[in-house]
Amino acid sequence: MKNLSGKILFLDRSDINTDEIIPAKYLTELSKEALKPYCLEDLNLPGFNPAKDVQGKGAIVTRANFGCGSSREHAPWVLEYNNINLVIAENFARIFRQNMFNCGMMCIELPPEQIDEIFRVFAGTDAFCSADPDKAVLTISNDRETREYPFHLGSFDKALVKAGGWINYADKKY
Amino acid sequence: MGKTTAQKIFDAHRVDVPEPGISVLSLDRVFCHEITTPIAINDLCARGMDRVFDPAKIKAVIDHVSPAKDSKTAEQGKVLRDWARRNHIQDFYDIGRNGVCHAIFPEKGFCRPGYTIIMGDSHTCTHSAFCCFAAGVGTTDLELGILKGVCAFHDPETIQIRVNGKLPDGVYAKDLILTIIQKLTVNGATGKVIEFCGSTIDSMSMEARMTLSNMAIEAGATSGICPADMTTVEYLWPFIKDEFKTKEDALREYSRWNADPDAEYASTLEIDASQLEPVATFGYKPDQVKPVRELAGTRVDQVYIGSCTNGRIEDLRIAAKILQGKKISPEIRAIVSPATPHIFKQALDEGIIDIFMDAGFCVTNPTCGACLGMSNGVLASGEVCASTTNRNFNGRMGKGGMVHLMSPATAAATALAGTITNSPLYHGERNA
């Protein structure tokens, strides 16, 4: 199973699309690893610096409809190769969400009030989070406090995370 | 209780239920292009599983960058080409015979009502114009589809979009779908299927229906299904004439996929087509839509007519009607990209290419290039493009560039004026 913990990258915007996560001009790469330097390169978010802000992070907290647009799995891959296997949002675009679980990575959906709370309490601090797929609990902490957020994880999605993705899961089954 | 089209297709293709509400479906078609497939191919090779579930059900094309623009894109083409040969995929469309995937695959008759279709491309929903469940997927879903011929989906809730009335002159399927996206918002249909119906859809050509279905994803929808009718049968007839005695037989067979009158929908959106006017996008999201008249006078640097949304013959004919005998503004440049070689030849035969060239358009070979800022019309920073494509994301057609999505008619009129303007084919309130 992939590491589902790390320092949080806060992206305070809805509708972040896959062109912003990994611009189309890099889709000519034939290896996933080659994508690594271009993570969130075109993200339209004041104050965000892709060269500095992605490094050392292990999770993203953002708003609604993350990963909309193109079907490119390069979006989860570029996160994965930057050690980010976990994205927490109000909701996700369907293809991006499926791509994450297909790679054995995880999307967590939380209600807007809880996302608000996480931004209010933890954004701007050195926040760390860890997701436990068995207990279906997300734990977020900084030097002041720790908060827990139970989330829903369907049995199929959980099986994909545990198997390390859809190919591993399906190859034995179909 | 009646069923929606999506429910009927799911019920006919379900091979497993890994969790209640999730279905693993058998696939009738797996479409492939050179951007999202090579990494799947390389992974299959690395796993020692370089095989395909059924070479006749897999179709492949080089379209996103065509011809190759550099060594990397040449490699991508080579991986796809070698794989297609190795695995005996007969329907592989190499440079010269290739077109934009969502235009060439329907043109070759690969879509049939009731089919399940996946492709590693978000605009795969285009094919649901043929009463298919067609969905864009990522590379891993594509990879497993190639290998096993199955894909997992959540059982879809369906939004019914009922469109009645006659579209006013100069108002097209593109204006309709942009208006629908504005109403639904960019994630208003996320995880859901759209099913279109109503007299407006019934009177649309397959080309117009493909424009409509193509942009279902821009509201987040998995698929945007049009019902099967005689228009569907007529389009497919050259490919199915040996399967059916008469067109009526084909219609009877295909109609069984249409939604039952008592099917249950998550919601229904009613639209009066007669009240629509030409629209265009103004921001960086496809739901930021305004009447063209409110954008009139907006300066553009480039006009682009093409793509899986609006690069078909009907689109080129409409644009040519507006451009005939006229010149584009000397302040701008304009590009037209017929979506397939067949469309290109039709446009040549009909004198449409002459009209474009005489007007001052650059005519390119069929490719997706400009739409996603890959090649054949990339914008410079600060530039603005009036485009018949489907995405206006920040930097989509080139870093720092801005895109206004619109119909081919509006794009052609804009090319002449050099600023966004309503087409002369629209007789409503003009350039207020």
C-alpha cells in the first residue's frame, strides 16, 4: 500500500483542472518519472509557487471539483512522483478520482464545513496528515492540536488502495 | 419501473458487482490514441502482459500531434504503431489516414447503439451521440480494458435534458451545449450520465449530436447519450446494411436501447431551443458563458475552427457560408483543421477549402494539436483565441493564452471582424 500521510499542501480554490496539475505539453513524456518537475506548474492561484510549495508535501487539501477536465492520468502520476498519494476535497471530477484509486492512491471527500474548518485551523501552519483506510479516519495535526475526520471509503475503493491499484486488483479477478 | 438508456446498457454488459452500486462492464470498443496509450502499452510490456483482449474491438489512431513535431512525439507514435502491428489491430490509423479520434471513429462506423466504449480521452462521451455508453477513462482503466475488455463504473444516476423547439437561424448545437453547461455548471453532472431528448435533438444531424455529446464532460458528466432514431440508422447504414434487411429493422433493433417513457431520472432540465441565441465563453471555465452580443468587440489574435467538437463537414460548411468571398481581418490569423481526411476531401470537393484559403485561413491537416496547445496553432502569452474547441482553461491553447469557445458560425464572423461578433446568419438582436 502506498504511503497515505505527509505534510499538507493547501490549495484554496475549486475547479482545479488537470491542465493546471500537469500541462498538456508534458504529455509527450513516455515515463511517469519525467513528469516530476512540472507538478501544478500552471496552477492559477495567487501566491502559489510550484517550484517551492510542492516539495516535501505528502497530501493536498483543496475545495470542490478537483481534477476536472482532461482524463490524463498524468495528473495523479505527477502527484505520486512528488510523493503525494492523498488528496482531500469536497468532491472530485469522476475520471481523476477513478485514476487516483486505479493507481492505489486515495481521494477523501469531506463536507464543505469540514474542509472550511481544516483551512481555518491548519492552513498556514506546518500541518501533517495521515489517512487510515481501515479505520476510515483522517488525522490532521500541527504543533498546537490534532483533529480527526472520519470519512467514507467504499469497499471497492478500499480494495484498490490495498491492492496497489486496479491492474493488481483486476488481473486476478477477470 | 422503466429504465434509462444507461441502465439498459449497464444491465446488458454487467459482468461483476464488486460493491453494490458499482458495475464492471464488458466493453464493445476500446479506442486508443498516442498520448494516453503508450504508457499503458509500456506497463503491459513491463508486466509481461503484452496482449489484447480482442484486436477487432480495439481501434487506434495517431491524432494529438500529427505529424510528429519532435523526437518525443515520434516515439509516442512509434510505440502505438508497433503495438498495433504486434497485436494485429487492423484498424490503426497512421499519419495520412488519421483524423481526430472522436471524428474518425464514428465516421468509420465503429459506434453502435447499445455499445460500451472507453478511451483514454475525456471527450470520449462524443460517441454517446450514437446511443452508446461512451466514457473517457485514464490510462490504467484503458490498460485493463485493452487487456481484459472490462471497466468499472458507478451505476449512473441520469440527468434528462429535454430540448424542444426549433433552434433560431445562426444558433447551433454548440450554442445549445454551452448554454446547458452554463445551467448545470462545470460539476453539475459529475458522476452522472446525461440523456438528451426532445424535438430539437430529434431534428439534429449526427454531426450536431456529436457536438452536443462531446461537451457533456464539461459539466462533469460521464456520458451524454442521444436516443437512437432513423438519423442514427441512416448514418450507420453503409456499415450495417448486411446485418439488417431494412432500415426499419435496424431502427427496431436499436430503439430498444432508448429510455423507457417511465424511466426514472435524478433530475430533468427543460430547454426551449427557440429562445436560445449565439453564446461564447468569457472566462477560464466552460460554464462561464455569455451571449455573443455581450462579448462583441472583444479583440482576438487567432481564430481556430476544428477539433472533436466542431471540425466536421457541417461545421466547415457553415463557416464557409460566412467566409465566402470575404477576407479575414488583417489584424489576426485564422486556422482551420478539418477533423478527418474524409472531411478534408469533402471540403476540397465542395470548394470549401478554397473559400477558407481565399479568406486567408491556414489550412492544417487533421489533428487535435491546437485545442490543447500541443502543436499547429499554440498561443503566445497574452494572446486571445476565438475557438470552436471545448476547453477554455487557463493556458489550454498555450501558456498565458485565453480562449473563447463558440460555434463555427461565430468563429467565422469573428475572423472577418477581428473581434468577437455575431454571425450574419443570426437574425436576432445583433451586436447590441
